[in-house]
Amino acid sequence: MEILAAITDNNIPVQPEGNTQQIQDFDKVFIQLSKNQSKLIAGDFELKRPDSYFMNFYKKGQGAVF
């Protein structure tokens, strides 16, 4: 099993109330679990279809993708 995660927070600790104490306070959260050919992505993610003639799309989302 492989785990890949990234969390970003734009608050700086010098600001009043600049500390992040809950997961909802982070700006972006990305967690990916993969094993063999299966992959689970949770948090903030981007869906993109390679450029082609039909059904091109680019979507930013929050939630989970399997």
C-alpha cells in the first residue's frame, strides 16, 4: 500500500488567530491511497481529461474519488 499526502495552510503563526487547529481550517488537503491498480483520492483534487476533440474538461473538487 502506498500513501501520498499534502496539506497546505496560508495562515502565518504571527497573525492573531493564525493557528490551524482543525482539519477544516487548512487551505488544501490531499490524501491518496493506492494499491495495485486501485486508487483512492480524498480532499481537494483536480480532474482533467487529456486534450481531445470531444469531452474536454477540467474540474476542481472536494470529496473523494475511487
